[in-house]
Amino acid sequence: MLSRTNISVQRRGQLRAVASLRWRMFVNGLRTTRGKTELVSRVIVTLAFALGGFGGFAAAAGVAWWLVSEDKAQFLVALLWPIFFFWQVFPVMATAFTNNPDSSDLLRFPLTYRSYFVIRLAYGFFDPASALGSVGLFGVFLGISIARPSLSLWAFAVLTTFALFNLVLMQTVFAWVERWLAQRRTREILGVLFILFMLSFQLIGPMTQRFERRPSPQLKRAAEIAGQVQGVLPPGLTGDAIAQVAHGEYLVGSTSLLFLATLTVAIGYLLHLRLHRQFLGENLSEATARPAVAEVQSLRMGWNLRGFAPSVAAVFEKEMRYLGRSGPMLLTLIMPLFMLLIFRLGPMSTMRHSTLLHRAPDLAFPGAVAYALVVLTNLVYNSFGGDGAGVQFFYASPARFRQIVLGKNLTHAAILAADTILAWIAVSFFYGPPAPAISIATLAGLLFAAPLNFTAGNLLSIYAPKKRDFATFGRQNASQTTVLASLGVQLVTVGIGAAVFMIGRFYHNLWIATAVFLGLSVISMSLYVTVLGRMDDIAIERRETLIAELCRA
Amino acid sequence: MDSAHTISTEGLTRRFGELVAVDNVNLRVAPGQFFGFLGPNGAGKSTTIKMLTGLLAPSSGRIEILGLDLVAHPVEVKRQIGVVPEGMALFGRLTGAEFLSFAGRMYGLDRETAAKRAAELLEFMQLAGEPKKLVTDYSHGMQKKLALAAAVIHGPKVLFLDEPFEGVDAIAAGTLKSMLQGMITRGATVFLTSHVLEIVERLCSHVAIIHQGKLVAQGSLEELRAGVEAQAPAATGDGATSGEKLTLEQIFLRIVGGTRRTEQELSWLG
């Protein structure tokens, strides 16, 4: 038996080995040109995030300094809620940017459960959302410390607990959502809950509008209750713990911190339940039981797509089946609807009359559609990632790559069409039906933006592929080159789209926007067709990289 | 190049930086042959098979399959060959029937033919009993059988198999062997790599051995045996005794110059 000291030494050795492994993987990755490109892209992406992080840091520090200086520490909560939302929602909203490597490969080694838990948390800390959230909290800490140095030690303890809470909660959400989406029954329950959630919002909308028209004591009462409820939630507890101590109420402040720490431990326990199952070798795949009597296999005809080659239809069918069996991917694809909900009824709705969408509700539909295009990033810009070793089949078969890519793009287009229809329905409920001019201009905008994104996505799928498992959630890295390039293309398309809409609004005639978009769509479609035509040559030229990356164990 | 051969290569070479993984290989495989391609680990077997099937570009040299230049006519060649590469090239989140139907259509079969052949193959491979099971949930042996089924669904004239018997149990291996024998009987050519020399000896009519990227022997088993015996008639510590026919393993060891370590060198091992 190993003594406690030996176990501790062994654990430290293992943690050092994992850190060293990550470092060696990074260094060895630089041996290839692709690895070097990845590094450059990573530096640029990090700089972009750092810039945003610095902005957040400066704003958080300035506002916190002002609030504490003006003896208004109770309003610090207004800073903590946005940080909390960003930390928790950004990784789900923008999964392409999530940088959270899968640690389950380490299970083959004699790793103690505690080490495994620590490694998972450490990996989570390097996620951009965690890094930026931490920077924001550091800004709050600095602002408080400058305004009132005597408060800095306490603020440090409270904000560190809050940061730990966010880190643990993010990991817990990923772990449990992955668990729920892995099995059909829980997936169906989640689906029903989502529909009920949507329906309930339809009822809340008219209710809040009624209250808005006729201020009533009930509304005030509801606002008071909401204020009390937020006070017992983590951002509220954090703000309260600092504010109470700032006002000399040490016991109340300590109680809030104790509550926050208890919540962190409770959420940590939920994470422990999941990670411990993973540590014991849990497999969430749903293999059906062996039938007592062999089932009769009915003849199963593949799908037919009129006007397309059989290989295109076969790829389309395969992609749709993959998506239908990937809970995490389906969740990502319905995110535009969540975003509409957040804008309509989330925290921003308290600033109802000042937000962009409430001043210009006609932009809700194009905004939702633009976001729908953004959430397709993982699929469009890494379209071979989910195929893994199957990519060899494409190379060994006589099908042309342009047909394979076209089949994949048809899937992307189908999803985009479905998301667009859903967004239209959702916008109609939340903001009223979009005017025909705005609807048509948006569709024309899609005709321009979608082919452009597909073109860039097809190229990056071959030039910077990254193997991904459709069954896991938030545990995979995207290629940094892809992240950077997709960000660039999307900034350009969304920027052009916004400019064209502004021109239309300026002249009070959105048909101008439609005409401009249709003109631009001719260019983007020509580009798409040209690149698609070259796909066979590009795929042959890049076959070694593609196969080596995607067939990796 | 010889058009009488199903597979022929001339000066086939593949370099990875400074390493010459396959060095000036000239292969000749005649129609209807069951051809075993052998070599120690890292000898260049998988690299060669990848080049022969269009999964990897040669650095130099020519490849002809069924009389067609692979580089000039890749699609025409791929229509007539079947491949089970290293890693099997499966799509894990499809069911067996969906995958085979997909494979058939990618090889140009119409929907009905693809569906019928998929059902027949699943039945033959004893994979039809669990139609809703995803490929990712198949055992290793089941995946090998499915990969082979996908490689033959279009009735190829040449079949390339990279380690088809690796990790396969005796029952599944029997099914695979009977299918491959059936194909040979009907005139197809099978080219396989394997580490299991007993299986190669039993199945293959012709063998080539690659060592450190170079083709060091090629021919029928008898030709190889005669060649080895002519060069080194005396026993060389590989268990062969005079008068007995050399096994493929003994031929292989003599050609590649391998020796087994018999002494216990890793004394710290249990």
C-alpha cells in the first residue's frame, strides 16, 4: 500500500506530467507549417480577446471604483450579473471559441479521482469565457481596492469565490447537458421542456406588455420579488457580501459569502457526480439490447434528391442522420431562438426602451438570421470534422469531392432555412410579424451571406480540419486558423449586411437593400461555384493533411 | 508497365522528409491472385496500400490498376476497386444498413440495388440481427465485417485490405475468409497486408515482402521457398530442420533477417 505522502508525491508528479504533456503537444505541433499557422492564429485570436478583455477590465474597474467611492456598493451587482451571464452563456453561444480539451483520455493512467477533478477544472480555466470573466472580476477587484483599500482583502476573497463558482458551474452545465443529450429519453424530455419554455414565453410577453401599459402595485411587487430573488443568487450574493461589509455590516456580509461558498460547493458536488461517473468509465452511448429473436431487417432505401447526383443525396442523408443523432449539435442550432428570448425577456429587457431591438424591432429578424449563420460555424467551417476516419471512404470512393461538399452544403442550407423559418415565427411572436420588405431583404441578404460563408467554410474544412465527436459537448478544440478566418468572414458579411440595411433604413426604402443584396449574391454565388469546381483538385492536394488529422486516434 | 497485370507499379517511391518509406517498389499482381503483402512493422506496407488506393500521393513512380494509370484516371480506377484501409473508414453514427446503403450509392449504385445488396451483405456477415445499432456501438470484429461489406457492395474487381484479420475472432475471420475465397473463385483479385503469417500462408497464392521500404521478395510461396533455400540451405536458428518444408514465418524471418530475443532482458518485469 502506498502511504499518504507517496500518493501526494505521485499526484503532484501526475499533474506535472499532464502540464508537460500539454506543453510537448504544443511544441511538437509547431513542427508542421499547419502547426505554425495555428500558433499565429492563436496569437491573433488571443490578442483580439485580450483587447475585448481589457475593455471589460477597464469598464469594470472604472464602474466599481465609482460605485464604491460614491458609497453605492450595493449596485456592484449590476457589474456581476453581466460577467456571470457572459461566463455561462458565451461557451454555449459560441462553441467554436470554446477551448476545453477532453481529459477522458487520461483515464487509462493510474490517476486519482482528485487529480482528474483538478485537471478538468484547470482545463476549464483556460477557456476564453473563463479567462475573460476572470479579467472582468479582476477589474472589479481593482476598482474596489483603489476606491477603498481596506476592503481589498475581503473583496478578493468574495470575488475569488465567485470566480470559482462560475468555473465550476460552467463545467457542471457542460457535463450535465452532455449527459442529458446523450440519451434519447432525456433528450426527448429536454425537447418537451424547451417547447413548454417557448410556449410560456408567449404568455409572458402579452402579460408584461399589459403591465407596462398600466403600472400596478402587482408589478412593483413583482419587481421587488425579482430583486429579492436575485439577491440570493450568486451574483447578488457576491455583490451583497461586498456591499454589506463596505457599510460595516460584517455579519450579514459574511453570511452572504458563506451562502455563496455553500452554493459553490453544492454545484461542485453536482459536477463531482458527473465526473466521478466519467472517472469510473461511464459510456453514455445507447446501444440497444440484443433482441431475443433476430429482428427482420426491412429493405431500407436511401433518400432521393431530385436534380442531384445519387452521391450528393447520399451525403445529404448521411449528414442529416448525423445531426439528428447529435444532441449537442442540435442544441447549438436552436441557439438563435434562445438569443431572441434573451433579448426579449432576459436581463436586457429591463432596459426595454433603450436596447437596439426595442428601438428598431424590424432588425430582430435579420439579427436572428445573422446569428443563425454564425452558429453554423462549427459545421460549415469544419464540415469533415465529424467524419473522422470516414474521410478515407470519401477518398477511396469514386465520388467527386465537389459532390461530397455540395451534399454537405445542402445540409447546411437546409438547417439555415429551418432556422430562418423558426426565427421568423419567433420574431412574429415577440416583436410582431416582420414587414414583407424586411423579410425579403433578409432572405436576399442570406443569398449573399450563405454562399460566401459556405465558400470560406469549404476551403477551411480542407485546409484546417479538426476531428470532432458530435456526441460530446464543450470538450473539443476548434482549429485556431478556422476560428480566426471564420471570425473575419463573419465580421465582413455581418458588416456588409448591417451597412446595406442602414442604407435601406436611411432612405426609408428596404427594397434598396434587397436590390443591393441580390447584386452581391451574384458575386458570392459565382465565387461559391468557382471554388466548388476546384474542390476535387484542392482535396487531392490536401489529402494527406486531411486524412492524418481526421484519422488520428 | 505490363497491362496483363491487375496491379503493377514501377519505381513506386514515397518520401516523408528525409525518410524513404517506400523505395522504388515494382509490384506485379496478376488477375485472380490472392496476394499477401508482408513486412515488419514500419516496413512500408500501409504506405504502399494507401498509394495503391489513391489515399496517398507517391513521391515518384507509376501505379497501374486494371491497366489504368491511377493518377490519370482516379475515378475510373476507384469504381472498380474496393478498399478497407487502416482505421476502416466507417461512419460511426449511422446504422449498418444506412452505412452500406450510403456506400453503395457513393459507388454509383441506384437506391434499390444499394438497399438490396446492403440487406444481403448484412445477412451474410451476420450483422442483420440488430438493425438499429449504430456502427460506433459495433464490436471491433463487427466493424471489420461491415468495412469489408462496404468495400465489396459494388462488386469490385480488385480488393485492397489493410490488416483485415487484426482483432477479429475466429468466427468472424472464418466469415471474412469464405467471402474472400468466393471472390477469388469468381475472378477477382485480392491484395492484403497482414501480420498473421499463418493466415497469409493458408489463403494467399502469391506473396511480396517489403523491408525498410524496399521490395525484397515477390512470387508464389513455392518460388519464395526455393529462393530462400537456395541462398541459405542450412538451418539458421529459426526452428527449421533439414528435409522439412519451410513455413512462411521461417521464410519471412530469413528474408528480413529478424531474430527473436529469447533471453529475459527486462528483469524488472513481473
